[in-house]
Amino acid sequence: MKKVISVLLLIAMLFTMAACGGNEGTKEDELKVGFIFLHDENSTYDKNFMDAAKAACEAMGVTYLQKANIPETNECYEAAIELVEEGCGIIFADSFGHEAHILKAAKENPEVQFCHATGTTAHTEEVANFHNAFASIYEGRYLAGVTAGLKLNEMIEAGKITADKAKMGYVGAFTYAEVISGYTSFYLGAKSVCPSVTMDVQFTGSWYDEQLEKEAANALINKGCVLISQHADSMGAPTACENAGIPNVSYNGSTAAACPETFLISSRINWEPYYKYIIECVQNDKAIDVDWTGTLETGSVELSDLGKNVAAGTADKLAEIEKGLKDGTVKVFDTAAFTVSGDAITANVKVDAEGHVTSYMADVDTDAAYTGDTEAIKDGAFAESSDRSAPYFDLAIDGITRLNSKF
């Protein structure tokens, strides 16, 4: 009898072990998502991606892996291959210069889905497991610009500046369409409420260089700019503004804690909706969009809380404009709102007698010669991110002066 009981116990133990083994197998089969970041959490740009990635993976119950401080070199390809070898079913990279390396890894590993932010080639390469994504951040920057314009109006009304001195400064990383689209939408938002506004742009030639960004902001302040914004990833410009007492509109997150006296507002892309989308697609064996563009409606474009020194009535005005952006009655790049003149009129640009753009062949397919290939003016506005997720607005409009260029 004891032998029978022992045998039965042994069989029960074997069944238990098998069940446990089955659970371990399931764990091994769980989806892993790998992320490649250009910098670490000290970069506001990369931290924005990191926070969203961790939140999405936790919410979706999948494993999160990351490679940080990965430059736009072959190290990106190597990092991608390491993540493939670690069992990732999805790999996402966050910087424009990562794209060629991610594409190479995608072609070699068709069983893995590769997704890339700010990229331009997925729609032309037609690689089934390679995808680009971005968001209509120009809407967020436009709203941030409205906040800036209202602050300028307050300064004019208080006698701190005259209307003709309402000059903003903008610290940009590179003279790329993404940056041009961003600072133009910011400017147009300000101009919509402060018609006399002008803006100078200083490029640093780096996405993340705190010293260069601080120097650029100080140079703009010294040239008479009374409000500063930026498309660069460090605390350089906000710190310079706080030290000088100049209002600042930051990017990718509030700087209110570090710069309480000068912070006005910040816009950012919330990548969590996209991460959840691609995870759901893989889990449900559905195709991922070749080009995905998040919007205000999808929760992909967000504004921070307002700083303590914004102009009165800012919150109500932003709510009004946001409603218009969502229902289509407000268009960021409405051609009636800006003009193009002088050397900015090229073979790709047609304007009317007043300088309003009537036709523009944008470089959407991004060939080696940057040839215009797609009509971008639709229904009286530049249709940003409608033919490709990454921005392609690169017009030099009147009222904005580029002090230098960095490609």
C-alpha cells in the first residue's frame, strides 16, 4: 500500500512539475518590447519616451527592455540585434538618425516588428515589419505659441515692451523639417493673438548640448528677444531664461520646478498611445500602420499645466483654440495666416500677389536630391503629416529670421 501511495505521490508531483514547466514556458513566450534611446533620462526628449514606454508596457503586461545612450551609428544596429537575441518581438528606436540602422535590422529579422519615431522611409521602403510614427505636435506647439502671444500682449499692455519689440527667440537643434515645422507652428500660434510678433531662430547643431543651448538662448536674449522657446533637449535654454528673467516655453515636459518664475507652458508628444497600439497589434496578429500619426484626439499631443506667470485668460483661450483644432475650424498652417517672399520663393513654391502660398511641392518621399514630390497645399492650408507621419513643412515664412543653419 505504501508503495502504491508513493507511486501516486510521484505521479502527482510529476503533473505539478509539468504544470509549473508549462507556466514557465508561457512566461518565456510573453511579448518582450525593446527600446533604443539616443540618450538617457537626463535628456528631456528621451525621458519622455522612456516614461511612456514603461507605462505602456506595465499597463499591457509585457516585458520592457531598453538600450540607452545609443548613438546614430552602427551601434544602433548592434543594439537592435542584441534585443532580437534577447527575444524581443517589437523593437522601437527614438531618434531620426537611428532609422537606417533599424531598417537594416528589420530586413534581416522579418519575424520582429521594428518601429521608429520621426522617420521618413517606411512608406517608400515597403518593408512589411518596418514602421514610422509621429504625432501632430505642431498643434501642441501652436497652442504653446498662443500662450506665448498672450504673454507678449500682457507685456505690451503693462508697458514693459512696445508692440514693435515683441520679438521671440527660438533655440533649434538642426535645420530639419521637424524643427522648422515646430518653430513655425509656435510662431503662428503667437501671431494669431499678437499680430506684431517676430521671431529669431538660432540652431545649435545638436539635439542635446546644454552649454550650446544655454549660449544660444543668451545670444537671442542679447539680440532683444523677450521670450524664448526651443526644440532642443536639455535644460540649457530654460535655465538661461530663469537666470535672465525671460519668459520661457519649454518642450517635452514642465520646467516649473526648476524655473518657477519664467516657465509658461510645455508641449509634448505622449508616446504611450502608440506603444499600446503596436503591442495590441502584435498580440492580436494585426498589421501595424506603415505611418502612424497621433493627434490631440488620440491623446498623443499634450500640454503641461500652466506656469504661475502666464497671462490672465490663457486657460480659457487655449480651451477655445484646442476645440477648433479638434473640429477643424482652426488650421495651424492656414495659408491666409502667413506669407512667403524673397529667396524663400523657389521652384516648388507658388504664391499669390500678397505672398500667400497657393501651391507647394513638398519633399515627402525624401530622395537624395530632396526633390518636391507631393502637393502639400490642400483646402487652403499646408496639410502637415497627412502624406507621411514625420513633418515635412520646411517653408521659410515672413516674420521668422534664421540666424544660422545646421544640417
